[in-house]
Amino acid sequence: MYQHENGLFTTNLLEKIREKFLYVDWDPYTGQRIYFEASGGSLRLKSVLDTMARETALPDELFRYNPASDHAVAIMLKGIEDVKLFVGAKDGYIISTNSATHAMARVINAITAHVPGKNIVTTQLEHPAVLSATKYFAELRGLEWRVAPIDKESSSVPPEAILNLIDKDTSLLAFQHASNQTGAINDVKYIVQEARRIKPDLHVLVDAVQYAPHAHIDVEDLGVDAYAFGPYKAYCVKGIGFAYISERVAKLPHLKLIGKPETDWVLGSPAPQPFACWSAVIDYLCWLGNHFTSSTNRREQLIAAKKAITKHMQALLHLILNGDEDVPGLEKLNHVRVCGMKGGLNRRLCIFLFQLEGMTATEAMNRYNREFHIRLAARVRDSYSKYPLEGLGWEDAVRLSAAHYNTPEEVKAFLKATTALKI
């Protein structure tokens, strides 16, 4: 068995997992530290960095019909197929840009420019990748920008709040699969199905940047038109973003090079190296999945890995909130306020906001860092967190964001530090 009854990976497997990552418990600037900042950018796989160095050393351009160029084309095409494998895409297209934010902006631009409608629907809990782009193109094209509010008790946006804003004149629904602030997971399939009862041909874009590294994905089952994620949040490198787009989105008029096919979204010559790095991530996830399935099918291995990751992270979240016989959880600490968790933990990533009594988020973050060598993020009302914090009624908050390489021992160190951080 590679997973305990409570969902945590076994100690032996977790050690093997952590051996595959760089700087898992230290960095070259501060030495030993605990990293709970996966939402800002995950730890990198050693194999990814090895791949990047190897492929970057080759100068050959794509489609020059020599062996080195053919290799560059092959690793790019394999990377695209591995994105399809990751999201479960049988049809549609994969587009790559310099970030997931960029990919979503291009899709939102194309939809709002060429799909008739009078409004766009999104939510208050969104990352600015969705909020900023939907607001900008709504204003540019004279569309009403409709924003579904946050429910404070659950720190999520209820499906009904989204569905109540959709009508026959909605050109686009854009929302997150999971919140990068509170970890709340949206029931995408249900929301899409119910939204299309209101408008059958509704276009739907999903921001999966936070969800994609941690849970199972099947875009065919979800029925979305666009599904975007950033590899650097999923153990890979920065500098590229991927999005699945449906056939009908791919055919919408969009900026492209003259003479290219109707469904081509490539601008310029893509660097093949990040595609190869993404394939290294898929190889790692298949290795992990092999501990939970006997199947040799890479898609089934991916699914097994993601389901095991989900169980481990939910177990970590349960430990953080409830503690154990050794250390009290956050729910038992009177000087700690955690964002609303109404509805249970089964639809949560191990990402959440909290406050410490008598301290600003920045002060708390600095004390965790300085006194306990624990990396967390301070969320303030800036361009990244303004709308979610306003929806929660908070001025600021500390964010903890874990990944499957984090351990229960690291969680207990965080809880002990939090217990000690009283004014």
C-alpha cells in the first residue's frame, strides 16, 4: 500500500517523491525552509531542469528538415500530445502562449468579438487573468460585465449565484475550476450543464491554473470550450501557458499568420524546450500513478496519480484544520481566523486564507519566514487579490498553498509556529 487509510502517502513513497524535486526543503539563499507557496509557483522537478538544459543547448530551428530540427519538431509535437493526455482531450486543439493568462485573454478576445451577446458572466473569486480580461473586453465591446458574489461562509461562489446571472444574451461564462485564494473547487460539469439549459450554445472558459496540478481533469466530460493552465504551477518551468480549445473556438476569427490554417493560433516560432519539459512532468506523473495502478496506459496512470494526489492533499488540509494528538489545528486556535469552509473539505484544495489576531498579513508572513523559515504568501488588496478579499470582507490575509510533495511533518511545524505566533 502506498497510501494510508487517512489518505496520506506512505512515508516511503513521500521520500521517493521529494527526491525528484529541487529545493524541496531548502534554497540557496536562506538554507533550510518549508515551502507552502505552491500557488505562487510549485517546486520544480529535477527531470524538468535536466530536460531544459539539454534541449536549450541545441540551436536548430523548427522545420528545417535536418536531424536536429526534426528532433525539435518531435519534442514539440509530443509535448502537445502530452497536454491532450493531461486534460483528457480527444478532440479540439491545444494552444500555447507565454502564460495561461495570455492564453485566456486571446480566447476571451475571440469569443467576445465574434459570438453575439450582451453580457459576460464571471465571479468575484477569480484571478485577474479572468477578471481583468473579461472586464476589459466587456467595456471594449459594450457588453455588461456580470460578477457573481462570494459566499463568505464557504469562501466560494455558489453555482446558483453564477447561474442566476446567465441569460439568452450571455456570450461568455468564464470562471475558475478551483480558487487560487480559498481552494474552493467549483462543480464545473454541473455549472456548464445548467448554464446551457439557459443558453444551449453558451461558450465557457475555465481557468484551471490552480486546479490542474492537484486533481483529475477530463475536458470532454466537462464540456467546456476552453481550459487553461500554467505549467510552472505544475512542477514545470515558466515561460509557457497551455489551453485546450474546442473546435468552434479554434475556428473563430483570431490573430494569425497569413496563409496558416483556420485553426492555427501559433504566433511566431515557439521554443520547443518547454514542450519537452512538459513531457517530463507527464513522465513523472505516470511514474507516480504506477504506484496506484497496474495499467500500462498513460492516461490511466495519470488518473491514478491525480486521484492519489487529491487524497494526500485533502488529508493535509484536514490535519492543518483539526490537528492531532501532538498539535492543535487552526480551528482550535483562538488567535487564528480561517476563511469559511462551510460545505466540507471534499471539494477543497489544500489552499486557504487565514489571519492572525493583531498582525497584518505582511507582518505575519515575515514572522513565519524570519522566525520559522516557513514560506507563505501575504494577500493584500492589490491587482491580484482585491476582488476576492472585498468579497470576503477582509483587508488582507495570509495564504497557505500546499502540494503533494508536502509532508505531515511540515504541516505540524507550521501549526507549532502558528500556535507560537501570538501577540
